[in-house]
Amino acid sequence: MSLKVIKDYIDVIEYFIKTNQLTGDGLDEQNRNILFHALPIGNTSMIEHLLKSNLPNFDINSITQSGNSLLHSCISLQRIDLIELLIKYYPTINLNQRNKQDATPLHLAIIYDDLELVRFLIQSGADAKLTMKSKTCLQLSIEFNHENLIEFFSKLV
């Protein structure tokens, strides 16, 4: 089966899962599994269905050729609801996984100037002491001139 996900066809997806035509190790040429394709569509019910389906051979921490994980992708989309689902169904997800640019999901949330995501990731267990290319979270916030994050990380130090 192609990794392209059709909107709102949960019953079709369920059929493919039950008949083992859709597994977690089905990857495209960029090493993306079905969830990488489902995320940009943003259909929360379909994504939740895929997450709770317990796909055989599915790795929540798998990375694409670009080095991004599903969590990095959710941060890029700034979808806290999808991040909550990833953590709910896969509590062992690596919140501190680095991509090829040395960025953890928390660093990306800082770059996107998303205080809500930053708070949520830290509350969920992301390590605010990790650096990105030797820069602390506060230094990144200063570099991008994100005043609300500068204030937030100044209080954490």
C-alpha cells in the first residue's frame, strides 16, 4: 500500500491494518512512515486512530532522512494537540531527540517562538538544559529576539 493517507478514511485504514497491509515499518524513499504523511493533513481522529492501532514494527522515535522525528514534525506544525497524542499513546517517546541541526523539539519550539509548546514540553519532561550547537535555551531565545521566551528562560536559570 502507498503511504499516502486519504482524509477521513479511518475504516479503510483499519481494514489495511487488520489485513497486515499497513505496518509501522512501511517507509517511503525519505524514511517516513504513515504517521509522517498523516501529520500535515492534521486530521486528529485519524492520527489518534493510527497511534492507538499499535501498528506492528512501528517506532515512535524513527527519523527521516532529514533527521527529524514525528515529534519534530509536530513542533514544526505547532500542533500541541498532536504532541499530546504522541505522548499519550507512546509515553516512551524521546522528548530530547536531536535532528541533524542538533535541535531537540524544545529548541524548535523556541525557534518558532511558541511559549505554550515550550512550557508543555518542559512539563512533559523535555530537558531545558540541553544546548543546540553550544547555545542554551536562553541564548537561543535572545538570538531570535523572542522576548516572552527570554523572560521565561531567565526565570528558569
